[in-house]
Amino acid sequence: MDLLKTTELDAGSSIREREIHPQSSAPRKVHHGTLSRLRSYFIFDPLIWMYTVVMGLVSIPVSLFGDKERILHAFATAWSRMIMKTISSPVKVTGLDKIDTKRPHVYAVNHASALDIPVLYVNLPFQFRILFKSELLAYPIIGWHLKRSGQVCINQQEPSRSVGQIKSALKSLRAGMPLVIFPEGGRTPDGEIKPFQPGAFFLAIKAQADIVPVALVGTFELLPMNTYHIKSRPLEMRVGEPISTAGLKGHDMEALAAKVKVAMESLYYPSHNT
């Protein structure tokens, strides 16, 4: 996230992580040794899996009695709070107080970690829907929850199969339900913000909804791709000014994506503002 990480092997074959903060060119070394790995593998990871299985299995039958989307959102928020408390990674939120959260914004968020979702559920104080890739439906419990809770599934291989989901998302966005999107299209493998997919902004333009850039800082270092080693650390959620889509059409998606990307980078890399 806010750090560019390179990994080196020292003479003793232990891993040394060299992290460079984007606000400064001065490197600082952070060590996550054997105890950190043992804590993650034998405490954090098993607890997170337990929370997922228990909360997921309980939430489905409970959602049969009442507003299923509201109930499942409450379960997801509780699941997320349990995870964030367990891994001892406090989140500092800035900028959200300047947003009229009663309006149906589209929140464009950078994606660097599997733990981005819990961070959002804990720190966005309203119900929302998430735009996600259809591949996630293959995961037991998580896939069931995503489908039943009304999240928006996009099939990137066969876009025509997503038409119903897109129409539903557009209708709910116009009715006042905020939408969370990850315009990079997937997790970054190195913590850097990747190119945005212009199509991610289609719904915002169709609904004429403002886009709010959100930078999650530190989640890549917390849990990057291809590892189960969770490295507890403070995190930040930096919320930017809304970007209007008033009057924009489909052919404006690329220009809009570029504008949102610049806004997100200014939040993610503070040195860009100097």
C-alpha cells in the first residue's frame, strides 16, 4: 500500500523486508520473524477461518426471517469487526466526515489485500453493495453469502451473463444504495496502484452518481497476495473529495477513470501533492 516492499535473503536464510514509504526515499527495515509467522499461522488464520465458517453458516438461515440484505450486511460487519480486533490492526480514517454519506455515492477503492473488505465493512458507517468478480462464487460460504446478500457479480469472461446484475445494481444505486468498486480489477501483487478499468465506472455514469476515491494504506503490508502471514500494523483509510459524473456519457469512461486514478494516487502517495 503506502510502502514499496522488496525482500532479501540474508546469509542466515532468514527473510528481511526492506520497506520504503512513498512520502520519503529513506528506507527503513521492518522485521517479521518466526514468532510473527507462528502467531499468524496458529492463531490469526485459524480464528479467521472459524469466524468465517460460523458466521457464514449462521447468517444464511437467519436471513430467511426479514430483510436479507440488511441482515447479511450486519453479519458481515460483525465478522469484519472480529477479524480486525483479532489481528490488532487499528484503522485511522480521514476525510469521511466531509462526505454526505446519505447520498448514493460510488466508492472507488484500491485493492491490495484480502483484508480490504473487512476494513471497509468496519469503517464505512452505512449499508452498501460491492461489485465483485464471479470467481469468488466458487468459494464455499463466502460465495453463498455474496450471492444471497445482493452483491453485484460481474462475469469478466462472459459479460452478457452479468446484464441482470448490472441492471439490479443500477436500480439500487439510483434508489440510494451506495456501491463499492475496485477499479483495478483485482489485487495488486506489489502494493502499487495499477491501471483502472474504465468499465468499472459505467454504473456511476449511468446513475449520475458522484465517485468518492478511497485509498486503503497499509493493507498490502498487512497481508499481500500468496501468503497467509498476517503482519499486524496500523492502517489508514483516506477518503477524497467526490468526483461528479453529471452530464457524462459512456464515451467519457476513460477520462473519468484517469481522473479518479489521479485523485486516488494523491491520497495513497501523499508526496504527489508536493
